[in-house]
Amino acid sequence: MSQQPIELEYRFMTMQDVGAVAELERLSFSTPWPHEAFVNELTKNPNARYVVAVHQNRIVAYCGMWIVLDEAHITNVAVHPLFRGKKIGLGLMIKMMGVAKMLGAKSMTLEVRPSNTVARNLYTKLGFREHGVRKRYYSDNNEDAIIMWVTL
């Protein structure tokens, strides 16, 4: 039995979305960014770009990145727990890669936990390759971060 794809709208995050995105962040991470961090990203960081995935007027996923010169750095990716396994993360990353390319980025990088095999598999599917490790990167449990890169 095949799963019906859900209808999504992808759009740039606005200040009106910050509360929903901060809640999604809280549901997704053990050390979530606070509400104020997203406000600062939208109002004080000219290099930041955030995209949300909306289903039936509800934000179900988001992704953030910083564009510096010709590199894009993914800062956060989160999909609501009730919407995981529906390829929303894949669609969101494809969208972000397109935005990065449109803004002049030639490569994209991110960090991912070694224990997050679902995300690692997704990034590999998108062409990302492992290029190093940041030791004890994650403050909640001192887990390392795998650094991944892709050419856009």
C-alpha cells in the first residue's frame, strides 16, 4: 500500500512564524534554540535564510541556513514528530539547496550527530559526503558531530 504524499507549501519564514518554529524546535531537540534566537536570525542576521513547510496552515517543518560568500551552512532542520517519515525533510532540503544555489552558494555544509542515522542517510542521498568530525560538539551529551559537504 503506497502512502499518499501530503500537500505542502514551502515559503520563507516570517516573524509571525517564530512561535510555531520555536515550538517545533522544542519538540525536536534536547537543546533547542530559544524563541529569541529565531527573532535575531530574522531581524539581525543578513546571512540567514529560513524556509518553513506548511500543511493545512500548520508549520510542520523548517530549515535554516547561513549564506557566507559562496558557502551555505545549514543551521537547523526539524520536522514535527507527527509528520516524520513522509519525506518532508527531503523536500525541505531540496528546496534549501535550490535557494542556496540561487543566492550564489557553490557548496553546502552541515553537522549531524553520528547517532542520527535517518538524517545521515537523507543527506547522503542528497549527495552530501562526510568530511570530518567536530569532537564533543553537542553540549547535551558531548556527542561528536560529523561534518558533511555537498557541491551545489
